[in-house]
Amino acid sequence: MRHAFLLSLVMGTTWLVLSGYFIGMILTFGLISIVFVVWMTKRLAILDDETVPYLNIAKTCKYYFWLFIEIVKANIQVVKAVISPNSEISPTLIKIPLRSNIDIAQTMFANSITLTPGTVSVDVKEDHILVHALLKEMSNPEDFYEMHTRSAEALSISLKDN
Amino acid sequence: MIISTLSAVILDSNIGWAGLLQVSLSCITIALGLFFVLAGSIGVLRFPDFYTRLHAAGMTDTLGAELILIGLIIQSGFTQTSLKLLMIGFFLLLTSPTATHAIAHSAYTANLKPKLGKHSFSKTRGGRS
């Protein structure tokens, strides 16, 4: 029930933002579409935490703000490597341990790694992520540890210590 | 480019100082975004192997695209258009790393070995050596 409500809330907001018409007929069409989609997801039995993850908006925004600053910093480093005439790069492969086996925590972490320029998550396994880094100073395990902690915090998931 | 746009805007309409500030801020942001897109393209040409080129391409679709979108949001002000642009920006944050990971993962499973270790490419100017 909670999932159905959240899903229809998200879809309703999307409809209003994208259409911008507040006429009775268009709103009725929107309502019909939302009810149809919720019924369909219910029938497919995919109306669960995976389809409708519950996100704390304030925490998620805070995390994305922090990530944006990290992205800007990493971008400047990569731009320096690209533009300087005698640049030296040191590509590195590193295994980053995963401290959670919940899908959305792993996805958020791997997504954040790839989003930061200079690091790409190449392979996601049960207990670690294989990361390709452009420069050796970008493959510092402590930075990834902090990113993992913060991304789990945004999702209100507690991590295992190791 | 910026100066000609600004002068055209000032001559064509009677916008106040707030409008002028809005236009110049958005112009600066879009120009910065274009710089990152250009740097990403240069990186794709200069870097030595597949994985390192992927990093340069990633620069284009993170800060390049996001800065251009932010500039357009500033340009359109508090309207429905800027909400739509905000949505596009949010979706880009989700889709572009997914695409990058899909490409990198398929290259890795196809046994494409990355070049590791220190790599200087001062002599490989203009492409591969």
C-alpha cells in the first residue's frame, strides 16, 4: 500500500511537471494512466522496495550536493591531465571492498564511483568492486571508504565494518 | 561570443540590472560547460587506451552537460521549463554512469586488458604512436 502511494505520488508529480496543463480532461487522463500503471505493477508483482525505493529527500539532496563538489574537484584533475602538454597518467586497477549486500546501496556506490571522472567501476562482484582509476592518486582507498559511508547514509542503510 | 550576445540582449529589450546579471551568469556557466565538453573531446583523442578514453568521455557527460543545463535553468528563471531541465539533469546523473559502466564492463568481460602503470604521452601528440 505504501509502495503504491509513493509510486503514484512520484508519477503524479512527473505528469504535472511535464504537461503543465491544469485542465480537467488532461488531469483525468493523467489519473487514469497512474491507476493503470499501479495496477499493472501490482499484477506483475514488482511493487516492492526495489521498484519504489524509499529515499529521504533531505539526506539524498545533501549527498548529491557533496558528490557534486567531488565531481568538480575530480573534473579539474582530469582536465589538467588532458590539457598539459607533458602529462603523465598512471592507470590503476584497484579492488574496493563492499560493506553491504543490499542492492540499492551497491548500485548507489558504484554509480557514484563512475560519476566521478577519473574512476570507473568496471566489475561489481559479491564483496568488492573493481575500479579503474586514471591517476594513481585517485585510487586512494580512504576516499572510497568515505564515499561508501556517505552514500549508505543517504539511503539510511548501516554498513558492516571490516 | 558572450559580449555580442550581451550587447544584443541589452539593445533589443529594456531589461534591468537583474536581467543583465541573469543573462551574464547563464552565459558564463554555459561557456564553462562548453569548455569541459571540449576538454573531454581532446581527452578522447589524446589518451592512449580504451579505459582512459572512457574517463575523458565521462567528463563530457558529467560536468559538461550539467553546467550547460544549470546555465539554461538560470536563463529560464522560475518557470516550468526550468523544472523540466532540472529533471533532465537528475536523469543524466542516473543514466550516464549506467551507460559508462555497461561499456566498461563489456570491454572487461571481452578480455580487453587495460594498460597499467605510469604512462607519459608527450610524444604521442595527435593520436596513437
